[in-house]
Amino acid sequence: MGRAGCCYRGAERLASPPRVPRLRPLLVLLLALCYRAHRGHCQVATPQCRIQKCTTDFVSLTSHLTPALDGFDVEFCKALRSYSACTQRTAKSCRGNLVFHSAVLGISDLMTQRNCSRDGPTSSTHPEIQSEPCNYHSRTQHAHTHPHTHTHTPPGYLFCGLFGDPHLRTFKDSFQTCKVEGAWPLIDNDYLSVQVTNVPVVTGSSATATNKITVIFKPFEECTDQRVYQAVTDDLPAAFVDGTVSSGAPDHNVNDSTGKVQALWISEHSPGRHVELHASYIGVTVIVRQLGRYLTLAVRIPEEMAHAYDATQDLQLCLNGCPTSERIDRGGHLPLPLPLPHPALGLQLQQPHGQGQSSHTHSHTAPYSAPHGFSMEGARAHCREQLEVQDIYFHSCVFDLLTTGDANFTAAAFSALKDMESLHPHRERWTIYPPSSAHTSQPITWLLLLTLCALG
């Protein structure tokens, strides 16, 4: 630690002979500090004596100053007084430290040269953060910065995703497979409302998929008025329902090709296939995709925003999950009245009719015309092409293929995984495995139960 920070970049500009002739003693002081630290002859490395921190702060405060600037003497004296105050705070722990005493003498000499008074304003090494009222990050950084330590506590974020038949990942990283046919609220708080509409994917099956998404950004002070975005199958617009693509005051912290971005805006990544909604004033990002005939959704929202709701808004799937009556799974297990069938039954359920099924197999066939195209191994192989890890997204992919026979659900699961990785704030929580895979020698049991429940 004795070497770090003593020779601070830019220090040579403070006492450059052609530009600042009278600051030569400071250069001598800094060179002395650097030399002693390099040679290991100073006690800067001791945690109690913080003279090195005082010196590097002073260099940082003055590295941009030149005599040609208006107010140079005033700013330089303020920096010197800050330097002096810093040495006074660490004087007791630096007793006997040669670097400390060299700094004190150098400060006194410079204050005399620049006619600096001992009393007066000082420079702050932590300038006041300017808050941008229509930028959530700027607003919270300003509000959550401790006034004494100047440390910033970043806000917490939550993630929610919906895809497939449909599979829901809640704010608590609970993974559920639900029926929820019709219109259901995913998010409903004081700032944002997200509603999805699900329809059956196969006649006679309880499995559904999303064909409509409505996102309402509610009015927020002077940043934006209400904006509504709506997507349905084969109509994924890159604009709000009123035809606008942005709303609110410009936020200069974010730039697009025009150099200006509104507090709320839409970006189209793939026409008719991938749209993102950005609400910088509340820190929200929403990703909407169409894969095949159905839609997927991914949302990241600050925790404080997600929890800003009252008792009338308690039905939120992202917050509390699906109602028990709407769940296809039961935490990864399904308590069916029939004994668990042999895994081969999963294959027979998905085979087209009239391929030599035995009478025993016919007694367990699905109550509707089973979709063509995928056996159990075929579905697993197809999902492995895009999903290498056999986690919950992989198993959901296999379940969707067996239930619907629609290969587009593989792309939906893969895209949902990638959207989760881009928005979920905690990498250590990305991967979720079905509970049964940790307690049984047949991980496919969980999948079979899911499939049977959907078929029935």
C-alpha cells in the first residue's frame, strides 16, 4: 500500500515551471512523497495514518486548475485549506511520520506563496450530485446518498417473466405453470399496470398461452402523462396506442441517434417480433416478443415501485403468483389421484393416433386429439439445440412441445431465458431447477406430471 497513490497522475501539472513558477515547492513535496513511498521509507501503508489519502485528494482537486482560469487563486486556496484540514484530522495517528510532516510544511509554504488565509471555504472531494427529476437512477442516487459518508446505496430491482403455456417467474423467483385463461394482471401499482390475456393452445387442454399484452404507464408528475402500449398476435407495434413513440421531458443522461431521449420511449429491435419499452423516470424496462403465434413478456422494476400499491391491487401474478386454483403445477409436484405412470407413457401420449398403440395405452390417452410431431426424446433433443442447461427453462420447453407440438415454443423458452439474463439483477439466482430433479433419480417425473395435468 505504500506505493499506491503517491505519484498521482496530473501532479506534474500543478507545479510545471513554465506555467506555475511559484508552485515549485509543491512539486518538490509530491516528488518527495513519491520517492519515500517507492523506497518504502514512509509509514503511509499504516491504516491509521491517512496522509496518502489527503495528498491524493488534494491532487485530484487541483489537477484541472491552471493560472489562466478565472478564480484560480480562490479554488487553489480552497483546496489547500481542505488539504490542511485533512492533515489535522490524521495528525495524531501520523505522529512521527516523515511524509506527514513534509506535507504540513509544504502546505504552509504554499499558503504563504498564494496569500491564502487559514480560515475560509474549503473544496469538497464529493461534489453535490445534481438530481434529474425524470431519471429514476439520478433521482434515487441523490436521495440515497449519505450526507456524511457520500456513499450511495443503489436501489433494489425485481424481475418478472411470462412465456410458453404459460410459465411465470415471479418477483420472488418462484417458477409456476398456470392456466389463467382470459385477462389477468401481472403488475398493478401506482406507476405501472401490465395485463395479459391467455387463450387455450390446444382444444381440450388446460394449457394456455399469451396472445395479448397491455402495458399502462400512469401519469408521473411533470415527466409524462398516461401512455398505453398494446400488443396482440401479429401486431407488435413500435408505438403507443396514440401513435407516439415517446413521452415526457428529455433526459440528457441517455442518448439515442438524435442525441435526445424522452423519459419514456419505445425501441424496436426486430419489426413485429421484438419491442422494448423504457421508462427511465421510474426505472422500468419491459421486453415484449412474438414467437410463433404467442407473446412473451419480461419486466424489470425497482422494488420500491413494485410495492407501491394498495389493498385493491393485491391480485398481481408477478407479485403473488397464480391463484392455487389456476396452478397446473404444485411447486414442481402434481398430486394426481392415479399412480404415477411409467415414463414411457409420456411418449405414447404424444404419438399420433393409429400407430399401433396397445389397448392399455389407449386407456390413458389424452381426452383430445394429441398433437403430432414430438416424442419425449424428440422434444428433449429439440430443446437441447438451444437450451444447454437442463434447468426450469429446458423442462418448460419440453413440456410445451409435448403439450402443443409447436416447435416455436423452443424459441420462446430460449428468448425468455436470454431476456431474464439481461434484466434479472442477481446472477446467482438465474438458474432454477425443478424441485423433483434434486430428489429423484428421474428428473423427467416433474415434466410428466405437468404434461398429464395439462392434458387432463
